[in-house]
Amino acid sequence: WSQHCCNHSLHESPSTDDILSEAAQVSQVLKCQPGVVAVFKRAGVTTEDVVERLSEQLVSAGGLRIVSRLDHPTSGVLPVALGPDGSVESNWLRAQFAGRLVKKEYVCLT
């Protein structure tokens, strides 16, 4: 994934390298774009736990917002909005899910 991402518009944005290195300590950050972070959620962990642990590491990011959830026994990519509740980024990402504009693909591995 790119080392040049997360240029979200917050008060004093932390450096990209700071965000990525801090986030990697908690979860596997797959991709980071302005206003959104894609995180790998392992099976057996709740979405809320993943976001809580990630937000502890990304205090300087201005907050993380859950826009979609994965069930407890499910692993997969979890998009998380960067920025305060009600921010343009958060509202835009929530609208994508609410409007069913996001393509989801489920694969069962046995």
C-alpha cells in the first residue's frame, strides 16, 4: 500500500508515516486514502473493538467513525472514516453504504 496517503483535511493533520506506523501496531492497515482507512478485521474480533484499538493509536487523526460492520465471526476489509462525526468524509462514506453504492463480495473458505 502506498506510503503517501491519509492526507485528510483535519486541523493539523499528522504525517502519513506517523498514522501508518501507529496503525500497524494494532491492526493491519490495507489502504489509506483521504478520509478513509481500510483495515483488515480478523474473525473473532468485533468491529467496535478493532475501531477502538485503532483509534487509541490514531488519537491525532481527529477520530474514527464506523460506517459499516462485519459480524464477529467474519474476517475481511473494514472501511473506517477518518475525521469527526458529521464530517464530510464520514457522511460521504456512510451515504455510499446507505445508498447501496458499495460492492460487497463474500467468500466462504472451509
